[in-house]
Amino acid sequence: MAITRCRISKIQQNKLLELFVAQVTARTAADLIGIHRNSAALYYHKLRQCLATRMAEIEPELAVFECDESYFGGVRKGKRGRGAAGKVCVFGILKRGGRVYALPVADASSKTLLTALKTRVKADSVVYTDNLASYNILDVSGFKHHRVNHTKTFVGRRGNHINGIENFWNQSKRVLRKYNGIPRKNFFLFLKECEFRFNYGTPREQLSTLQAWVGL
């Protein structure tokens, strides 16, 4: 999805892409380029919309996957992790040797997670999860399900781990922390940004991909 109806010059757009890849905020990017901060913010917003469209272009596959849920944002008082107040629950699916896909979900119930899983994972795939009770449904849903018991070990036999998806959570939270708070209505777009950064290699590779996607 190319970015259209943009009043910023091609040179400035290319510079914005470089700064976006370098994780420079829109406000700082505007100051460096010499454009209005609202123009930079709007361009970043359109860029994230482009990323979200591209990230959705994934078909279900038969492969080996790691699945996990994590919690973002909200008030950090009281409970943390599962059950933490005011946080967004995000379900992540990582194809081993491939890409990650993440989406906000209403809750971490069996029905919700199974529905999300089936959008990207075909039956008979191997699926690794932790011991959350909600994943028990995978045992009777046509998947080859393996559980990781974190109380005993993080890496078990036969590659019995979910280190890949947990690495994505850690990277995503580092990226989002730089923005010092994200409106809930825009959280999905920022999540897709994290997904893109994880999936598309080095900064140079990311820049080349973005230039092609936005039509520069």
C-alpha cells in the first residue's frame, strides 16, 4: 500500500523512512528534517497503516510454531502479567525459522486463543506453548501440542521451548518504551511496527522494504 496524497517531498520522505527505521520519534525526526511535527506524525501514522496492511498478508501454514500471550501498557500497580489491570492482552504466533504474527485479543481464554491460532496455523502443525490452562484445548483440536514448564526449565528436550516468541515480547517492549505511552486506539499499529522490525532483518533491509512498499 503506497502512501498517497503526501505533500512532503520524496527526499524528505526518504529521510523520514531512515529515521523511522532508526527508531527516531516523529517529533525528533521533524526537527532534524525541518518540517512541521504534525506532518512527520501523520507520515509515521500512514507508514504504520501500511505496515499493518502488509503484516496481514499471511496465509495459514503447516509448520512448527511457538505461541504465547503477553500484556502491554496499562497501570502497573497490583498484579502484573496475567490478570494485570488495564493492560492489553496480545497473542503471539512465531513460526520457527520464519516470521512472527501478533494481535491484541479480548482475553486469554481457550476459545479466544484457539480462534486466533487457526488464522495462522494449520491443523497437524507442531505447537509449543507454556502451561497456561487455556492451551489444553490444543490437545483435542488437531495440533501436535507440546508444553514448556518454566518452573523446571526454559529449554527442554527436542527443542521444547518458546524462547523465540519470548524474544519478540522483549524486543517489542523495548521499542514501545521509547514512545513514553501510546493511545490505546493506536496500539495495534504500533504492535505491527514491532512485528515488522522483528521480521524484516537488518535496518538496511528494513529501509529497502519500506521504500518498495510506500512507492519510493
